[in-house]
Amino acid sequence: MFDYSQMPNRSILMIDAKSFYASAHCALLGLDPLTTYLAVVGDPERSGSIVLAASPALKRDFGVKNVSRFFELPRDPRIQIVKAKMGKYLEVSVEITKILGRFAPFDSILQYSVDEAWIDITGTEKLFGDKWNVASKIKQTVWEELRIPLAIGIGPNMLIAKLCLDLGAKKTAEGIAEWTYQDLPAELWPRPVKEMWGIGSRMERNLHRLGIRSVGHLAQFERDRLEKRFGIMGVQLYNHAWGIDFSCVRPTANQPHKSYGNGITLLRDYSKVSEIQVVIRELADEVTSRARRDRMMGSTISLSIGYSKEEAGGFTRSLTLPTPTYLEDEVYKTCLQLFEQNHVPGNNARNVYVSLSNLCSDQYAQLELFDFEKREQKHRLAFTIDKIRDAFGSTSIMKASSLLEEGIAIDRSKKIGGHFG
């Protein structure tokens, strides 16, 4: 049990733009997303392309879900199929954030994703009224000015506001709901653990093995046993089941990176090792380019490979180097080592992810003396390539392997957030 009187009790809203890409596209076309049947598709020229978003009306009346496949859409002449315009959607997202800034200082707003944000309105009651009034005003203002429907969860901390949004507000006609600490036994505990924010399928299976199937089971389980089994993550799971969260709403723009990572879901299964290696090299290039831009080096290199549906599974492995790096060839060679040690021959890759962590500033990184001159030359060459790409585009200098059919760099250079802009 926790003494909730000692816990944070602020007025925090979690804002979600409903079916954001589809709603934003409807707004661009002057259409009402609540009555228009519209689906945003990554690439309408491919039948297997993903439906990035379905308008609220399309979800409601046809049961279409996000991440459905293009070919799965009902054949109905009323349904409009549009190609994603990520650049435009980002502009709309910025406008929503500007509206939030009318109700709280920008340092009390935390953008969680392109369509979700927390806003801490504690202390603004004399200006705008209570939290329900503020939530209603934000919802009304965004609709009147941008024609984007919102759902808003209200809670005493960031965690409960998020849970209230996902499990409460999105399912109400009004689109606004509030949970307090005292509401959790009735609203949260009866739900399966998989509905708890932050619990994925793997953790769900681990909890099931312990007999934990609902959030209530998790809340009543012995915290010491959870800590022994899962470490600090077990303590966090237990605390979250009771709604405990000490996080503060603070913008992340000026916070340093903890890691740099890039990944891709491939358009087809890659069966040949040589094909997968091309993708790994290109992702290593993207990761190290981002790190150099921030003058950060990393010692730990991680590679994740997800196999196709037929084989299922995959692996994630890491290796820590004695000397930090932001050089593409060093990250690539390490990833190849991890790949060769863990890849199941014959399995088809569908997801690839490369990351660089355990970071430090390149100003403080100590290079090995005997290799100093050679590595310094590589550093200068890498920064020269970065400057050329900044001036003439990311594809102005490329590895020859990127020109192969399995290469992804050219296609990715045309996209924003993995989709055409």
C-alpha cells in the first residue's frame, strides 16, 4: 500500500489527436474527419502497403484499424485513399502544440509523439478554470481552428493521465475522462496486464508465468519477488500498478541523447546474408552521422534482427568496445560480428535496428595512442562527408552497395519518419 497523500497530485492532461494522420489530411482537404471515410496509405501503388491511419468515421463504420494492409480495405467507392504527406502532418502537430502553449508555459508541455503530448496546467486555475474546463477549451479550440478531434486524459501524474487517455477518454463519447489514485482499483486493476502502458508481449508472458494476469494481480504481488525476478523493472511495474509516478512534465528538446538508433521494417523478406549486410551498413551510416552531428561517441553497439512471420522471433545483441566511436566502418564491423554470431542461417529478416549507446562527448574521448593518427584521418574524412551531404543531400555521397536493389538509403532519403512527405 502507498500513502497517496504523499504522492504527486498535479493537474496533468494527456492530449491525443484522434487518428491524427487521417484527421490532418481531412483538414487539408477541407473535409470533416468525423464523417469522411479516408485512409492514409504509405504507398498506394503497393497493395501490401500499410494503412497509417483511418479517419474516425472509417474506423467507426467499417472497423478499419491502423496498420491494416491496403488490400484489406473494403472496396467501397465512398472510401478515399490518399498518400501520406508527413511534412504537412508535422506542421499541423506544431500548430496543436502552439495552441497548448496558450494554456500553459512551453516548459510545462512534453511532446510524447507527433500526435500526443502532456501538459501540466497546475496553477492556471485562476486564468482558465478547473482542469475539466481547460480540457474542454483545448479540445474546442483545436477543433475550431484546425478541425482535429482530440481525446484528453486527466490525472494527478503523467502515468495516470496516459492510462486514463488510452483506457478511458478514447472510449467515451465526450472524449475526456479523469482518473484519480482512488479510481485505480475499479478502472485499472480488472484489466489484463497487456493493457498496462509499457508492458509488451514478452513481459506479459513473463508475468503470466508468475500467475499475474491482471493489473490487480500485479498490484497485490510481492514487490520483493518482482524485484528479484526483473530487477529495477520489477519495482517499476509494481509501482505503476498502484499509479505511482514521479516524472515531471518537462520538454526534451535540450536533453542530451542517451543513445542513437535507426531501424527499418523492410518491404519484403531479405533472405540473403549479403542483402541484410547492405541494410546494416546503411543503418550504421545513419546512426554514426547523427552522433557526429552532436559530437557524441558511443562504446556500446547493438544490433536487432526481427525475422519474418514464418520464422518469428529474432535477436538483440550488444557489444561494448574498449574505445568509443562514431565511425561507420567500426559500428558496421561490430554489427557484422554480432550478426554472424547470432543469425540463424536460412531465416528471413524483416526488421533491422542498429544503435549506439554508452555515450560521451568526442572532446573527452581518449583515443589509443598507437592508432591515433589513423583514426584521426578517418574522423576528418567522416566530417568532410557530412559537410558534403549537408550541402547537397544525403545521397550525394553513398556506398556503391546502396545502389543495389536491396539498398534502402535512396528510398529513405525521400521520406520523413519513414514515410513519403
